Amino acid sequence: MTSLHDFSATSIDGQEVDLSSYDGKVVLVVNTASKCGFTPQYQGLQALQDEYGEQGLVVLGFPCDQFGHQEPGTEDEIATFCERNFGVTFPLFSKIDVNGDDAHPLYRWLKDEQGGLLGGKIKWNFTKFLVGKDGQVLDRYAPTTKPEKLGGDIQKALG
């Protein structure tokens, strides 16, 4: 059975990251953007990382420029923006596509596991997927779902 741990992705600083390194962790995967109405959710995502990180949560941010050209920057610009404006310390990855022919394999799998309202497509920036310690998708949340609303589900997943 496929799991999160079967994938790899390129970190925002260009290093290949084997996602099996998150085995045993609860992971929140989010497609992000710096110029979106939902961009302030970075603050809530960082708050989740701060609150639950020591218990085993890892937030993973995947910048994406497929929605309204809201992530036009380079990887360096994105990393600086996130750190300076929101104090982001959770892992960020290089820009990816989440829909279409060039969608990252991780996102193809996430959408297969939790199709959502649009039959699999990611609707907008800040769609969130909660993945359990075993690497299986537990839930999918709409961009409008604020990170602070996920605490109960995260606590349950952390067990």
C-alpha cells in the first residue's frame, strides 16, 4: 500500500528529501502561496508546529503558483518572506504543481486518497492534508479551514 513515506521532494534550498524521514510523525501537507488571501494562515500553521511539534507533528509547506499567479517568487524569496513575515520554521519545499499533467507525484497520490469536492482537483492555495503516523491520509481540509480548527484532529492523530 502506498504511503507518504514512498515519496521524495526537493526542499526550498534544493536538497532532495525522502519523506520516509517523517515515518512515525503526523504530517500536515499544505500547498502555500505568498500573495493569497489565505497567506495569513502561515501564522496558524506555524502555531500548530509550535504547539504539537514536540509531540510528533510536522507541517510541510509546498509553494504553488497555479492559482492566480499568487506565488511568483523564487525559492529564496519565498523562504525569506515566510521567515520574515510569519516566523516559519517548518519545512518548505521548492515550488510544485498540484494539478494537471505536471502535478507532483505526492499530490497525485494525496488527491487519489482524498478526492475532495472537485473530484480530486486542488481548488486553491492552502488546501491541507492530514497524514497519520503510518503515512496514510486521514483527512483533507478546504483552503477556508483555518489551521486553528485542526487541533482536535491533530491531537487524535498524535494519539
